Amino acid sequence: MLRRLLAHAFWAVIPWKFVSEPAPQQPAVILGAPHTSNWDFAFMLGIAWRLGIPLRWLGKHTLFTSWRGPLMRALGGIPVDRTEPSKVVDEVVARVQAGEVFGLVITPDGTRSGHTHWKSGFYRIARTTGMPVVLGYVDRTTRTTGLGPTLDLTGDIAADMDRIRAFYADKTGYHPSQRVEPRLREEDGNADSASPAQA
């Protein structure tokens, strides 16, 4: 209840509009894209808390050391040891099998500038777990943010990415100049070394 009240206050005071599809009713991978600013984290918390979505997100294990650990976990963080990224999928599968309903937020265009492709960790996690993919977005042109449609991935990477590209075609992100076109290296015939931890 408190989180939902905070979310209503957040959307009431910022100059952005909350425009969203309903919350998913099953465990889902939520894409946070285009990811161009630290503001995106605040937007995602505002979206999740407004819709009542139990939020989960992946972060490198060093973010969970000392006093930050309890705070990061309280905000939905799942620590990832990048030397053993396969454990991430195992943990997500275990949560799904235990009946937990949550949204796993992944920023496929990464957290650093200079990327030319999306990382494919979100795709592998969704296909391995059977979780649908919800298209979360940030669009500075319209100053709107929220959740878009929910997709079930088919395994046909090009076809699935065409549907994703169609949705994000007019979404600019907070800093439009830093937007990365939704394209995986696999579509270009190149191996993508991204692990779930880098998703």
C-alpha cells in the first residue's frame, strides 16, 4: 500500500505521464528500454509500484556488499556473480516453480555507452524459463513511460526481434542520442558472448 501511494505521488509531481498496459499476471521478463539514463531505474520503480508488480532485477554481486545489500534486496535486486552466470537462470526457474509471480527487469541495451547491439541475455532467460516478455519503455518525445504489449517468444530470433523493433521504433529513451537500435548480434550471424548477468 505504501509503495503504491508513493508511486501515485511520484507520477503526480514529475513532468512525465504514466501510460501503460495492465500488469502481467504471471512471471515475466520486463524489458527496460531504451536504457539511456539513471532516471530509468526511478521510472521502473514507479511503474512497478503503481501496478503492484513484485519487482526483480539483476545486479553485479558487488552492489550487494556491506550496507547496500539489504537495500538492494528490498528493492528487488538479485545479486549475480559474473563468474557463474548460469546460476541466474537456475534461480529464476526456481522462483517460477515455487509459484512466485514477479517481473524480472532487464535492460538489454546495457548500462554503458558505446553499444551497437542489444545483449541477448533477456532472450535466453525468457526462452529457458518460458516467461513472456513485456516491453517496458521510456519515450522523451511524448514524455511517457510504462509497459507496452506482452510477447511470447517463438525461438525465431529475427521474427521475434522484428516485433520488438516495431514497438520501440518511435521510443527515444531519456537521452535520445544514446539510444541503441533493438538488434541482437545473432541476427547478424555473430556469436553474442553476453551472459544472463550482462543482460
